[in-house]
Amino acid sequence: MTQQTNFEAIIVGGSYAGLSAAMALGRSLRNVLIIDSGKPCNRTTPHSHNFITQDGETPQAISQKAKEQVLQYKTVQFLDDLVTDGKKTKNGFEVTTQSGLLFKTKKLIFATGIKDLLPTIEGLSACWGISVIHCPYCHGYEFKNKKTGIMANGEHAFHLAGLVRNLTNDVTIFTQGKPDFTEDQLQKLNNQSVKINENPIQAFVHNEGHIKEVVFTTYAKETFDAVYAAVPFEQHCKVPVSLGCELTETGHIKTDMVQKTTVPGVFACGDNASMMRSVAYAVATGNIAGAMVNKEITEEEFN
């Protein structure tokens, strides 16, 4: 990239949402800088699904093609770096990167995703995104009619059980302790032949990320093909909160219908602002964020 330090918009995060926002802005001739650290949350997933025209493609191939297309717009630049700080200024914002660079901008878009906080279960991280999965829409079809587990409890487990039971008749919920279901939920689970196993999981035995057995702390073992895991998360980037952006009860960046955060001039899109974790949704919200940033800049200039 050039030595330019002032931009009309800076996009923090250069995966699907960030690149989509950049395309909308680049096509509007806005001077844009994308800053990305190269760690998308789906980097371990072998194939992306439920995104028309790209179904079954690798996440890396989709993002690489998107990056190549976006950078055809000459007003868009890409920097491999990590944003570590940001602050409000009289005319917009300043961001600082890990390498010590400082950039100024009128508008900020955070497309930084989230960081999954995986439990310390042997083999889980190696299977994450491959056979220990989070979303029936993204991965479920590939495990249809397979022996499937759900590592969750309570309302979340009950919700997943309905979605997964539609894909396979062999479903077991791993509650990792005492089940937390209502009598009505237990009856419905029983009616659908969904089993419940209270024993905590000790390890996932796998072959290159593909589950072979689930081992419990009782030393019992059982074969499974896939396990859905509801794991906690945190924001991948702390800068939005330091700027004053509010979070929702679920821990996502609070935005309105056009991806505006609670801080004027700051937008958020993709996984960091919604529980709808999919490539298609990230692209859609990025496109909206880019268009709305262009709209705000246009309105400020056109007077």
C-alpha cells in the first residue's frame, strides 16, 4: 500500500463482511483502508455451505477471490496488520496498529468477528469446524443420517435438538452434568427419541479432526460422527468497546438495522454484531454497512 494515512473510511477486519463493505465503498469511489490480521474465525473449516454460488468452496478460496475483486477498485487498499487502539477525534477517528502505524478516518467499520472460547477438552480444538461444529445450516447436511451429539444444556440444547433431529434420527444431548430442561421439554425430547447423557466429556478421539469416539470422565466410550457444541465467545477486537460501543446481552456489538453502532460514525457487521454466523449473512451486513457509510459521507459533503 502507499504511505497514505488519511482515509474516508477504515474497515477493521478483512474477511467476508469487511471485504463486502469495502466493495460497496470502492464502487462509490471512497478512499478506503482495510486492516486485517489474517485470523478469520472459520479458518479451520474445510468447506463453506449455505451461500449460493459458493456452496462447498473452501473459506480461504472465497475470501481470496473476494479480496482480488475488491482490490480491483483503485481507491481501496489492504494492510496486513492488527488494530490495537482507536480514539475519537474532532474530525473522525484515529486507529493505531500493532506495527505502530497511525491512520485517520472519517468513519470506522468493525468487521472483526468473534473469538470462540473452547472448553479444555482433549481433541476438541483439533475437531473444531470439522466434526465438532456450531451450526446445522452451515454443516448439518454433511452429517445427515449420522450419529450426532449436542454438547449443550437447557434452552440452547433444546433448540439445537429440534434442528438436528430433522437431519438425523440418532441424537444425543451431552449436558455435561445435571440436565436443565423443563418437564415439557423433556417430554418432547423423549417423544423424538433424543437421548440425554449427563456424563462430562473427557476427550474426543479423532483422525485429523474427524471424530471417532467420545470419551467420558467415567472412561466409557461411544462412537459419534459429529457433535454440535455451544461454546462461549468474546469479541475478537476490544477497540469498539473502548470507543464506547454498547454490547447486547449476548455479547455482540449493538447495531441498528443499517449496522450503525451506538457511537456516531462507527459501524459493525458480520459475526461481531449478530448470532447469525454465516458467510452469506456477513456479506449481506457488510454490504449494508458500506452503503450506509457512503450515504453518511455523501450527506455531510452534499450541502
